[in-house]
Amino acid sequence: MAISSWRNIFFRAAGFGVGFAVTLLLGIATWSYFSSLPKEPKPWNTNAIKSTFSELTVSTGDRLVANFQYILENTTPYDYNLPTDIEAAFIQLPKTKGLIKDHEISWDKGAFVPKDQKIAVTINLTYDYSEYSFSQNEIADLEKLSQFMNNRLREIDGFVILDKQTRYQINFAKGWSDDKTKKAKPLSD
């Protein structure tokens, strides 16, 4: 073989190697770019944890507290704990106006819901008497207390807890009616 044929083989091999290296680097760069793009989150699962309204009670004391009790059912094959993040709970506004954050809402944070089981949980909504022109002295008047609570309950169509980790959306539907609250008696703290 002549030197020129070895030179052709060398340059072809070098060209192939450089071409392969450039293609490999472009492939890695493309994969790296697309893998670094934000991924679309999975949709919220509204069927994993189901709730059923149980009862509504009112506690009086320094502040008025509406206690909404629900039965949660875990339909998943895994045990579950309610989120503890205070930003997870929302009030569902009436007429599908959306969700609103209320810092006076609390719930059984971290409550354990075993797989395929049902447990009772309570969502509490606290009201300051002075904030709504309802004095602490009026709590003994069941008519005024019922009217106050009915007005507040018309502003609520339920509750929603969003668990960001599992992407579970737990809907606590409205289950109370004006008739039930008119007959409600306050519970003292």
C-alpha cells in the first residue's frame, strides 16, 4: 500500500471519529437541554381521598369556632397522612367563584388515614366577634347566633386541601343547610 492510501484511510477514520464525537456531543447537549426543562406536573387526584360531611357544631368562648366534621375515606392502596402545611387548606367560595385562603382555618394536620379505611376529621373556622359586628355578649341569644352563623355559612361552599407532595386534592363538600344551623345549639369551650 502506498502512503497516499494510508493517508486516505487515516483522514477517513479521523473524519468519522470527529463526526461521531460531534454527533455524540450534540445528542448529549440536546438531551441535557430537554431534560432540564420544567416538567408538566401530574394532574390533581380528586379520587384518592374522599370526604363526606358529618356534622357542624359551634363553639363559643373568646372566639367563635365553627367545627365542620367530615368522614375521610382512603381509596388508595397506601396509608396517608393529611398535610401539615398551613398553606394547604382553602375555602371553596359559592357559585364556583374559586378558592380563597383564610388564615383562620385549621384542621387535623397530619391525621393518619389508613389504606381502605375511614376516619373522622374536623375542619375549624374561627371568627372574631368584633370583626363581624357580633358581640361576645350576643352568644347567649341563639337567634342572633344562628343568624350570624347562617350569614357566614352562605359565604362557604366547602373546603379544599391540596397536598402538593402527593398531588391529592381533597374536596370537603358543603353538607350543611340553613335548616340545620337554625336548630344548632352552641357548645361552650
